[in-house]
Amino acid sequence: MCDLSTTEAYERFLRDRHRPAHGRRTADRWAAFVLPHLRPDMRMLDIGCGPGSITIGLGVENAIGIDREAVAIDGVPVCDADGVALPFPDATFDAVYSNATLQHVADPVAILREARRVAKPGAVIGIGDADWDGILQHPRDALVDRGHAIREALRAGGNVRVGRELRGLLLEAGFERCELTVAGNALGTDDAVFWTAESEATWFEAPEVVAHVTALGLSDADELAAIAAAWRRWGSTPGAVSATLWFTALGWVPE
């Protein structure tokens, strides 16, 4: 059984580690696929808005964000709410957006059905998410692969391969004219490879990670240290590269 104190410390570590990067996300980078379908006069809902850096850049005057750990966003109202029970009446919004949220939930269709409920006839929805099977790395290392497996085990209750399912999930939730696109991102310079490797290595060395993974029985300090060393070896290998895929999908509410 996991010690509650290690869970709390681990979750706090994740928030502190990821929030600065999340706050640097922009609509031009993460919502470009939906921006052509938005107008300034729309009423829009951002599900899982986080610190709101994307929300602010959507160019919609009447945007509202919801998040289970809501933080204040300048110029954007934010609700502390769960995506499976949105606190809005039916047919409220002209557009709905969600970035990197569905990978964390057990029932993504439930969230998308709620999005469909609060969306007006003709409303557009845009969602983006990951698929960890799209990770390509050279050279391969069994310890790095083992690290990916440990991280996936820590994400119980979600789906790190939800990206490929986005179009089908939208259709199941009642949207139509659904379309999916995929974009690739590559790390192919010495600096990008080095700093990515260092970031990954420090994650596996973090005391909060070591304590939590050990408490869950997923690994131990020695193996985590070996994984960190494997990342640093990869980061110093001439010609090392890594690439990932990012999936985005659009759909519309029937008129």
C-alpha cells in the first residue's frame, strides 16, 4: 500500500516542476488547429485550463476556464470544477477547447459528453493530446525504456495513448464532422538533447519520485539512479535524437 505522505509530496513536486513550463504554453503553438474557427465574439470554455496562458491567447473575449486545481488568470474567469460535471447550463458555449487533459482521466468520453451538453448547436470543439507510442529515440537504451514504463505505471487511471483515439472519442460523444491531425516534434541539436536528458535524469533522481516509486513497489533507488545515468549517457551521445507525436482533433455539434 502506498504511503499517503509520499503521494502528497510527489504530487506537489509535479505541480512545482511543471507549472512554469505550462505557463509558457501559447495558443499559437498548442491551439493553432482551432484558432481559424474562433471569433472574438464567441463564448468559449477551456477545460483543464491550467495557468491559462493558452486561454488568454485564443482571441475570444468571453472565455471561461475550468480546472480541478484552478488558479487565478488575469482577464479570464476560472472555475474550480470537474470536467465530468460542468457547472453550466445546456447550450452555453460557441466553442470548447482542451489541451493535454484527456490523458489524465479514466473516462474521457464522459468529459466530452459534458462538453457536448454545454455546447450550442453548431459549436466547434478542439482537443489535443499525447500518444506515448509515438516516442522515437536514437540510440535506444533498455533503461530509458524502463523509465518510460515506470512513468506510465505512475499514471494509473489515465491513458497515455489517448491521442490516437481523439477522433473516435469525439464521435462517441455526439460531435460530427470530426477530423484528426498529427504533428511531430524533434529534438535534434546538441543543446536540445543535452537539456532534455538532464531534465529527465533529475526527475528520476528527485527524492519525492524515489520515495513514491519505492513506496508503490514499482522500482527502487538503485534502478532509478541507473535510469538517470542512462538518460545522461544518451544526452552525451553524438547524433542522439528524439521525436514525439502530438494529436489534435476538431468536431462540431450538429446544427
